[in-house]
Amino acid sequence: MSKNPEKDALRAAATKQKLVETGFHAFAERTIDPVTMNDIAEAAGVAVTTVYHYFPSKPSLVTAISAWVWKQHADLFIDTLNKDSKTAAEELAFLLETFLELYRHHRDLLRFNQFFNVYVQHEGVTTQMMRPYTNVIKALNERFHVTWLKGQEDGTLRPGWQEQEVFCTVLHLMLAAVTRYAVGLTHTGGLDPEKELIMLKDMLLETFTVN
């Protein structure tokens, strides 16, 4: 039995985090299907039994990675809004802008997200296994609810829409657009992809806010 359980816990947490980060980079670069747990172990410099100790299956590792990487961005977004004093329309504009920032600076995350969506469908990942990831979306949804209530008070969100309509439309359209550009699934015809993404952002903002 260890004489220093606190030190052991820190070491275990560091190992688990290393596996998550190693897996993220491997999956974002090579897609998920061809990367094995042995590959992750080799890249992290540990035995494959160590990988399975922390993640009993590949889907459990993949969903843990998705929850980790999205939580970083969700927490930053939520913390920023909680500290700043903005109108509801300004908060919605900030949410839309965060998707462009993902495209500009975090295309590895967007590539991973595309591969993740395909993988969980093909592998039949359970609702229970997806819970860490869906909890991140839930946190974003809850913070958007604050924006929605503010919009009812300050009048900067256009009436006639339902809260979930706006949240889901923004989330799905913007994430789908930046992801497809990030992985090269969209024909640009020689145009600047960012200009089209800005156009989409502006159209959504005009649709849901009062000028």
C-alpha cells in the first residue's frame, strides 16, 4: 500500500491527462478509426495496460477527449460572459464570434470533432458514455438561457423565436460550417472561407437580434 496516497493521486491524474492529450493529437491528425490503444500507449510512453486502466475501451477514451477539449472552450466562453457587461445581442454576437475563433486558431479541435461525430455513430456509443460530452453542451445551454432572459428584458433579441430554436440553430449551423471548412469538405471556388463564415455569422445575428 502506498505511503503517500495524495502523491499517487496526483500522478494518476497526470497520467490520465497525458493519455487524453496524446489521444486528442493522434485522433485529430490521423482520424479515430485507424488509431489503436496500442498507438496511444506508445505515443504516451506507457504500457497499453495503463491506457486500459484509465479507459476500459476506446470509445471511453474518445468521449473523454471530446468532453475535455470542449470544456476548455466552454469554460472560457462562460467565464468571459459572466465577467463582462453586455446586452443580450452582444452576448449572441460573442457566441457567434467564438466559432470563427475556433476556425482561425483551433482547426485541430474541429477536425477531431468531425471524426468524433462519425465515430460515435458507427460505434454505437451509449448515452451514458456520452454524458461527459453532453454535460458540456448542457452548460452552454444553461448559460445561453441567461442571455435569453436578458434579451427579454433589454429587447435586443428579436421576438417570435423560441429559446431552443435560437440556441440550436446557432450551435448547429456555425459548428457545421467551421468544421466543414476546417476539414476541407466545402468547395470554396477560390473564395476566402473566412469571408463566407463571417457572412453566415452576420446573417444569423441579423435574424435573431434587433438592429
